[in-house]
Amino acid sequence: MFHAGIIIKEELQKRGKTVTWFAEKMCCTRTHAHKIFRKQHLDTDILLRASLVLECNLFAIIAQRISS
């Protein structure tokens, strides 16, 4: 099983970026960013936007974790 929000938070931390930075790039509040991190399942729109912001393919990371 995978948890999309945790994967996003892990990728954010790998890049040394803050929640405030992520929220600004996602055009949302810090509170909403934290809500994203808590969600196990996210809409593809949010995953796509987060992928672009973090400059990584979250879809591929999730697919890899599912197949592991």
C-alpha cells in the first residue's frame, strides 16, 4: 500500500524545501499543504501539480511502490 501524501512530503524533504515554499508553489495555504500530506489518496490533478512543483514524477514513484 502507498500513502500519496507521505510520498509528497518525503520528496519535499529530499529537496530541502519547506512547507511554506511548497504551499506558495501550489498556490495554497500551509494548512492546505499539511492536509495534502495527510491524505492517502489524492486527485491526479494534485499529484500532477505537485510533480511539477517538485520536479519529479510522483506517478512513477507511486507505481514503483505499488509494484514492490
